[in-house]
Amino acid sequence: MPTAGGIAAKFGDRYEGRWTVLQLFRVLREEADWIRVEVPGVDEAEFAVGRGDAVEFHQVKRQRAEGLWTISALTKVLLGFQRRLADARAQCTFVSTEAAKELNEICERAPKAESIEEFEEAMATSKQIALASRQLRDVLNLDEIRQLWPLMRRIGVEQVGEAQLVRLLKSECRQLVATPPEAVISFLGDLLLNSVSQTLHAHEVWQLIRGQGWRRAELGRDPTTLAAIEKQNDRVRRYLADLTIGGQFFVPEEAAPVLELLRDPGGPKAVLVSGPGGAGKSGLLREAFDRLSEDGWPLLALRADWFPPSETSAQLVAGLGIPSSPAIVDRSPGRPRRALRRAW
């Protein structure tokens, strides 16, 4: 049974429950090994997520009546994180609709510093950051800034609005389960609520999902998705077909090294081609598109200025009838391992 004042109350307040379900989706994608709501003996977090030897503890607070989360307002949260971080395997994440500006700034700078000297310099770049770092040391009862650095390296801050969280949940759900997302999200919320203090793994959750008569989404085999991708590629092919002189296409000499990079299994995940107008960038992309098509690569060609501004790749292709991020579609069952998604 859910414990009093714990996750039962949290799921009644939709924000915390939805964030927990979002993390369960990470387990279903096998990006995390397990999730456990209300770990016994852990009062500092709503739930924990395991990845290999690492354990993430998530503290979720929908909002603060007074507005932004100051260092002082986060005293209880920070002290709890400090206790968890005594374990070298632990990481902590604070989540809210409201910003924790000072904490977020310090937590973003800490991992970028390669030495305590660099971290000290980063904390001295502005009066606001210097004051916040002193407040953190006071809250955590630390005498020196060098004691603060290893803690801040393992704390993350997520500001996610309620509407944004709903969009993320639905997007993740469509990528994983071939069922209307509202039903799946509700089912998984109930599952978490009824599994307090139990460790959930992907295989057992998938069994329960299949027990509802739902099947795993396989976007890589979905004919509607494949047709939408091919329609977009045909549009780009027609555009590139005009790149001729006297009816003849001249292959840019730079195409060969770009193709070599793309074909190399150990090569970079992205290749950026730059140059002034008329330098042959589009011709290079046409050659890569044609040669990799012949090699049997799955392809999706996009021209960014043909689309409205988007925050995510999933939003970018939504108007094309592609139901998810191109990366997710290409990773789906039925798709070859190597794929090219290009935009210019």
C-alpha cells in the first residue's frame, strides 16, 4: 500500500506522478535498469532510478508559492541530497515548474571544470554566482569551496513546465507503445502507485503492458511512417535534381571524404559541411544522398528553412506525418543499424 503523504498524494498532484512515469519510460527504453518509488529509508527523494552502478535520486516539487527556488528555499532539499551523495555512486536531480536559477547555474558549471582551480574561477565570474556559492556552503556546512565542487558535479536541475511535461510523456509513449498515450500513461501511473517500494524492471513492465492487449510500437516497420519518410525524400530529390550544368551533374571533390566519414562505423555521429553560397554544399549532399541510398541506408532528408521553428526534432517532422523523432524511428525494430538523417 502507498505510504501516507508519499507517492499517493504525489500522484494526486499530477506533476510529480507524470515526471515519475517519464522516468519509467527510460527503463522501458533500457536507458535505465530499474525504477523504485519511495525507497525505504530514503526520505530525500520520491523515487530512485538505477543505471549500472549509478543511482539517481529524484526530488520533484511542482512549484513554490513565492516563485523562484532560491538557495535558502532549497535548504531541506540540498541537505537531503548531501546525505545521498555521501555514496559515490549517487546522483541527485531536482525537478520543478519553477526555476532554481542559482543552483542550476552552479550545477551546470561544476562538471565543465576540470580542476578545483577552474571551479573556483567559475564561481567568481559574477557577484550573483559568488554569493550563491557562499550560500550553498553555509547551507551544507562546508568550510571550503573545494568541498562544494564534487557535490555540485552530481546534482542536476530540471525546469519542466506542466504543458511541456505532458507533451514529453505523449511523445515518449507513442514511440514505445502502439496505443493511445492517455491510456498507457494512466496505466503506468497506477502501476507505480501500486508498486511503492518495489523495484520495477523493463521486462516485467512490458509483460504487464502486453497483458493489457497492447503491443510495442515498431515505427521502423510502420507503413504509414515509411511512406511519410519516402514522400519527404522524394521532395528533396526533386530539389536536388536541378543541381546540374547543361544537364550534367558534377560531383564535388569534397564528397569522397564526407562519404568516407559517414561509412566509417567508428566515425563521427555528425558531419557539418560549411561554405559560402555557391561553394557546392548542396551538390555534396546530393552525392551523399545518392550513394548512401544505393548502399541501402535508411535516409531522411530535411531542409530546415522549409519548416517552422521547432524545439525538438520530433516537432520538426510532426507535420510530415512522422510520429516521432527521426532518431527514434531509425532505432526502431526493422530498421538497419546505420542511418543518415540530414538537414541543411
